[in-house]
Amino acid sequence: MQDIKLLYRVPEVAEALGISRAKVYQLIQSGTLRSVKIDSSRLIRSVDLMEFVADLGAAA
């Protein structure tokens, strides 16, 4: 069975998108990028990351 990553940490999302961690937190704060909190960790679900990227094309 292939491992599928379901949750990403903010630095991983920043690297994947080619933006800063601060920008990822701004997107989360504004509600543009959905996230979840587990204990003290802020995580982004893979489905929410894919939706965010898909919406970028629609907004252009």
C-alpha cells in the first residue's frame, strides 16, 4: 500500500507553494486556506491544499 500524506505542516505547504510561512499563516487567518489544529500543531489537509490551488486558477 502506498503511503498517502493527508496532513501537511505549514513549512511543508510554504515550500510546496513557493511562498513564505508568514504568507501561509496570512492565508489561513483570512480563511482563504483552511486548516485544522491538533493539539498545538496547525495543519493543512491535503484536500484543502488541492482546493486552494484549484481556486487559484478560477480566480485568474
